[in-house]
Amino acid sequence: MTWSEGDWFAAGHESEQESLYAYRIRGRGRGGVVLSIGGVGDTPDRVLALPDGDRRRMPVFATAMQARRYAERRGRPLAYPEADTLELVRVQHWLADPVRRRVPAGAVLEAWNFFEDLTLGLAPDPLAADRPWRSAVHDSAYEKLFGGECDIWTPEEQGAVRELLTDGVELWNSCPVVVRPRVVRAATAKTAG
């Protein structure tokens, strides 16, 4: 089965090993709860996006409870009942004035990881997706960020991080979504008594 042949809930054995999580995004332009798939082996983590013709659309929920019910009714419970939160607005404030504001390292790291997962979720084939955040400059900046040393970013690294985050915010604010995803109950077989 290829990634574009049906949605993750209907996928075969590879999706059965992956965990599903609710993730709340609080941004200036768009906010909501998305479902994130924890990859296994060579399969990367990604945000759940469902096929819609020649593109993919991401279900977005108002609450973690709605996301949990949606997943459960499709036969895939969440690994944890609560949602982690990305305070994207903190990243957006820093992007608006990176000279005067200190880098919110934790939020930047979470946003970077989320934007990677979002890009892969929207790609028809995450394993073959273009990964613009994978250059030597990005790798160096990420290592420093992960180690809590973003204050020693070179100007080139800081520029690459700002560009990646700006593009990520734009993707998040403009990607196709399903705002009120239809909850489909898992089919159950009834036997005659």
C-alpha cells in the first residue's frame, strides 16, 4: 500500500504499530488540535492528513476530547488522553522581532519538529518528501538548539532557522484542513439472535 491509497486509519499492518497523539497548536492565525502519528522504524513521525483527491487535508479539532473521540470511533485510540501544547504564538513573537526578543528555545524546538511532521503528513509519500530543513546549516543549528545553545548560532544558522520557522508558520496557516471532521463509527458486525 502506498501512502496515497487511502487514509491511515484504513492502512494495513504498518499503521498498527504506530501511536496516535493529540497535539494542541496555539498560534496567532490558526489554532486547534491535530492528530500526530508517532512513526516506527524508517517511518517518520507526521501529522495525520487524510487523502482528498490529489491533495491531503488535515483534520483539526477544537478540543482534545473531540480528537480523541474521532480517533476512537475510527478504531484507533490515542496513546495518551491529553494533548501536548505548542505555544506557536511565542515563536511568532520572536520572528516578529528577533533582534529585541530572546529565542524561546523550547517553543522553537517544538515548532521545528511540528513543522517537519506537518510537511511529512501533507506529503503524498512521507518517505520521499522534500525535506528543506535537512542541510548542514540546519543540522548545526538544530544541534545547538537541542543542546540549549541557540545563543551561539551563527548569523547563517539563525537566518536558516528564521526562514524555516517563517515557512512553517505559513504552511500551518494555509494548509488544507477539515475543520469539523466527520466522525465515522467503526463498523461492527451484528449477529442474529
